[in-house]
Amino acid sequence: QTHDQSHQPTKTLLLACLSTCAMLAITILLALSLITFIDAECPVLSLIIDSKTESRCGIGASLIASVVPFESSSPEYRFTWDDDFDRVSGSVVSSTGNVTITGLASGYYMLNANNTATGCMTGTIRVQILGNNFSPPTVVIGSKIDATEMSLGSASVNVTEGVPPYTITWYRTSDDHVVGNGTSMMNMLAPDRYYITAVDAHACEGQVLLTISKKPSSSTTSQAGAGSSINFMMMMIMISVMFYMTEAQY
């Protein structure tokens, strides 16, 4: 009897351990069942990059991403992205299972998507946008003199921004012919439209459009003015003659 009493605490402890282990096993099984249920409700969704461009000289890159597989029964997805430094972020809803994102500077971006109806999400992918974030040159017209019947026109441009040195080229739009290189000022410009490009040290390009018109020359204008004066004088003489002839009759 004494021997049985000495083993009673050990049996009690063993039963308590078995009970605890059983409860823990039941809890684990329930959790696994719940996870399996959730996985059965949400298929494995992936996000793939269909295409992307590079950022270059102030022109942002673009990329096209798609959800795979596409759930046609509930096709609306919210795509969300941001860069590594959280300086740029965006979100857009698409009902086609894909999205086109534009205006991206070079760098790394985190992108994911979730189904707005089911809540199922894709994994997050990291996308690298190549290229540069340099600003292109700015080209403005500095001066312009239109052509006349007696002379051709001239013009000059000013280039700022970008990184010097600049390579400046003048093109005639009517035939895309190069009419000047390496100069910010051009003379002997016939009436036409011209576009002037400036390429900087980073190969970034800026341009401006110029129109040279044809105006009457000063000599033509003077002749026209002189002709008007002569006509006026002749008319006044005729009026005076008619007046004196009328007076003479009376």
C-alpha cells in the first residue's frame, strides 16, 4: 500500500502531461486544417513582368505586369507598387488582370496585386528599372529675323540645363536636310520651318521648332507708300481742276 501511494504523484503527473500533449496535438491539427482551408480558397497567384522599358533623359520608363492565373469569375485586381525608399508609390485597379505603369525613374520597385473580391494576394516581386535620371537640355529661340524679298532670314538659340558641351544641329523640316552643325546661330535661312536639336554630354536631347517667314522688304513697302502718295496728289489735283472749271462757268 505504501508502495502504491509513493507512485501516485508520478501517475498524476503523467496523466497531466498526456492530456496537455493531446490538447496541443488537437490545436495543431485544427490550425493545419484552417491553413489548408484558406489555401483551398485562395489559389497560388503569381505576378509576372510582361515587358519594361528603360528610363532615359527625363522620360520615365514603363512596365506591364500580369496576374497568373487570371480569375475570370472575379477579375478585378488592385496593383500596388513603391520604390526601395518609399519616395514613389502608386496603386491602380484593373479588371483585365494586368497593368501598365508609366513614368518610372531608374531604380528598384516592389510590386504586388490582390483580388478586390476574394482578397487573395500575389507574392511581392522586386523589379529593377534601368536607365538614367538625367535632365535633358532645354533649347529656346534667342533671336529671329524673318526673310524678305531682298534677304534671307537668321536666328539663334540658347541652350540651358543638361550637361555641356552641347552638339547643336539645325534641320529643315520640309526635307529633313541638315543646314547647320555645331553653332547656336544661323544665317541665310530661307522661309521654312526648322527644328534645332541640342545633345549634351550624357547623350540627352532637347529641341525647339523655328519658323522663318517671308515678309515684304522695306524698299517694296517704301515704293507702295510712294505710290499711294502720288495717287493721293493726283486725286487732289483733279479735284482742284474740277473746282476751278466750275467757278469759271459761273
